[in-house]
Amino acid sequence: MRKVEPGWVEIAPPDGGPGLSFQTEPLFTRPRWPSTRSEQQMMMHLDIEVNDLSSAVEHALALGATVTDFQPQDDVRVLFDPAGHPFCLFVRTGPGA
């Protein structure tokens, strides 16, 4: 399910269940990542599990994301959404992978 209104978007599975809602903020200040005390810190952070990290990064880039300069782990890619919010794409490794 996808619901779009002025300044608001909601995404959720078509059969119900948890979803995400996003609202615009006219006083928004782009966050700084990695964080510093003197600048706006991230307000949210999504970790998204993917099967193929390279393909997922390419898909995110095609949708307007950018890769951050700082990458703290080999099996995780930190990207910024178009508004500057950091999010991670990761491949599960280790036990239970």
C-alpha cells in the first residue's frame, strides 16, 4: 500500500502489517554523518538487509541515493537518501546467514 498526500507519504505491505510514514519538515537541516557534536545528527537510520550488496547499491543509486565517503564495514554500505539521511544496506554474514 502506498498513500501520498501533500508533505506526507506512507508505505506499507498491501495485505496490512507494519509500514513507514514520512513527513516533510520545512525547517529541515541536512544531518552530518559521521556525526559531530556541532552539527545536525541523523534523526533516523534504516538498516536494510539485501541478498546482493552490489546490485542493491546500484539500485539505490539509480533512485537518487549517494554513497557516503566513510564506509565502516566490508559487508555494509552506508548511503544518503536524496534529503541526506544516512541508511545502510547489508548482507547477513556469520551464524544464521
